[in-house]
Amino acid sequence: MKAMMVGFVGIVVIGVAAYFVLEQAGFSSADVFSSPSVRLD
Amino acid sequence: MRALLCLFAFCFALALPATAQEAEPTAPAAPDRSVTGGAQTLEDILRRQQGLEVDPRGEALIGDDTAAGMAQQLGTLGGASDSEVWRALRYGYDGVEVSAGGPVARVLMQDGGMAWYEFRSGPLATYGGWLLLGTIGALLLFYLLRGRIMVDGEKTGRTVTRFQAFERFSHWLLAGSFILLGFTGLFVKYGRDYIAPYLGKEFNATLLEASKYIHNNVSWAFMIALVFVFFLWVWHNIPNRHDITWFAQAGGIVGSKHPPAKKFNAGQKIIFWSVIILGGSISASGLSLLFPYELPMFAKTFVILNDIGVPGWLGMAPFPIEMSPQEEMQFAQAWHAIVSFVLMAIIIAHIYIGSVGMEGAYDAMGSGEVDEAWAEQHHSLWLEELREKEKAAPKDATPAE
């Protein structure tokens, strides 16, 4: 049961980390598809 | 003579209303089309949308001498064909150049989008939905007919460790993320049709936005867990001769026999390889969707499949190997959904047999400890191996500090 709970917590941790890492790395759609003449935020 | 005059007057009086009636339906006045040069107007378009009759005089004038002259801003192409321009745009030999946006922005027209849209809202939604409902229905029927598969005889009260903590952690990382991905994917697919009409568009929009964030970010947990699970269990899932016995006895699910099995029986091996292969394929198409236009993989895959001759085996024309970036995304999305539906159906069956379908099965992934009687009946060869290892281990051995 403990392993299950740790697994579920792991999903949240990995998900949140993925969100911030990709956001910081400039992988959001707004960053990828914007240019000096196109602003998407 | 007077009588004749009276009769004439009477007949004239009778005829009057009839004449009035005939004169009443006058021809409707021609709509004012001066703004459009005689072509159809906004009123015509609105009438057509409402299914009402449209005055044909407006349409008849389209393209006649009311059209703008060749030298004017909106003039026709004269001898050149409009259709050739549209065809060039449609099939990508138009020579369109863009200053930003790359190959994606070059595409002005992409008719594959319509086929994708129709597939997604038609066969995919219908057959995908019925596949899941059919699986649930079949399992319900099976439960009613077969009932729960119980441990034969008394439990021993002694347990053996079936899965270590890291194995269970990896399983639940994979399982939890897959369930989240499955539900959020289904919300995105069916929300507009089945959630918005009942719970409102606002609720549906909020749910779908949350689903999008969850789906995109939880996918990483699924992919990491898939790698863990592969390396943890691949060795135990290589087919062996005991699998034939397992199939011959229908896995003991039908009847009362308990076919011998090592750590995983043939049924579990099917689940394992389904998860690895289909889950891997879902991950690949998912990555393609996560990074739009960066990881196109279908044209390359189709080249290989065409070279092998796969379309010929299926009696199909060769798969398209030249496609726009948008079509790559459409294929990725369609494949992602198709394979996901199949894997969801398999996993529903796995959840059933691992919970209500079989006594003691949940303990293997819950606490990791299973009763020896359960292990003897479902994984007898594995239990034998475990006992031999215990015997082989020196009794005075002490764990390393």
C-alpha cells in the first residue's frame, strides 16, 4: 500500500517537475510559436 | 330582357371576386442587389442557411458581365484558371514563401484535415467507445457466469514476497498515470458530445483545459514507469514452453485446473508485452504531439512499411510518404487514439482480474505478499524456484552491513 501511495505521489512530482522544466526550457506553445512579430501570451 | 340583364349582372358579380383573387399574387419585387452588382446578397445567404428558397436571379448573374474587370483589384484571372491556383495550393506546388513559421506556415490549404476530422468524430469515437463498453460488458458477463476465481482449499497463512517495493512502486506509477491519461484523453475525445450537453459548456471547457495540462505532464510519469517496468520484468516475460500448457488449459480461468507458471503466466505476458509495445507506440506518437511539428514520424514509418510491402498484404494502396506537417500531426493523433483505445480495453481486463476477478491477486501489488496456497496454485514453478533459492542460501549468512 505504501508503494502504491509513493507511486501516486511520484506521478504528481514528475508531472509538476515536467511542467516547470519544459516551461523554463521554452517549450510552451506560446514560446515555440511566437516570434518578434507574433506574440502568443 | 330585364330578366336577361339581371342574370348578366348576377354572373358579373360572381366573377368579380375570382378576378380579384387572380390579380392578387403579384410577382415579388427583385431584391436590391445594387451593392453586389447583381450577385447574391447577405439576405440570400441568410435565406439559404434557413433552408428557404433563394431568388435565382442573383445566382444567375454571378460571373457574368457583372464581374470586376481583369485590371481591377478583384478582377478575374481572364484566361488563367482559378481552379489551377487552388489545386496548386492544395497539393503544395504553389511556390508560397513565408518569412516566418517555416514549413508549417507555408501550407495554406490542407484537405487531409477534413478526413482526419471525420475519422475522429466518426469511426474513432464510435468504435473506440463500443470497444471499451463492450469490454466492460464482457467482463461483467464473465463475472456473472464464472464468479470470482477463489483460492482452492484453505489458505496457509504463510506468505511469500511476490513483488519488491520498487516493483510495486513502478507498477503503480505506470498504473496511476495510465488511468489519469486514459480519463483525460476520453474527456478530450467525448467532452463536447457527452459532457457539455449535460453539465454545461463552461464546466466542459474547464475540465478539458485541466485535462490538457494533466495529460501533457503526467505523460512523463507514464514513460518513465514504462522504462522501469520493462527492465524489471522483461526477463520474466520471455515466452517459454509452459505458456503452451497455460493456453491449452485456458489459463485455469475456465475449469478448475491450475496450469504451472513461473513468475508470470502466459496471460500476464500478453499484458506485459501489450503494455510495452502499445504503450511504447502511444509514447512515441504522444511525444510527436507534445512537440508539434518537431518529431514527425509517419512519413518515415510509411516509407519503411511500403518498402516491406505491408500495404500489399492488406490489399491497400501504398501509404502516403509525402505529407504536410499538419498531416503528420493528424496521423500522430489518430494513431495515438487508436492504440490507446486498444490498450485501455486490455488494461480494463487486467484491472478486473487483478481485483474483483481473482481472490488474492491484489495482494501481490498491494502489500507485495501472497499466500503460499495462492502462489502454489497460480505460479507453482516460481514458488519452487523461490524455495530452492532459500535452500541454497547458507543459513549462517548475515546481511551485509
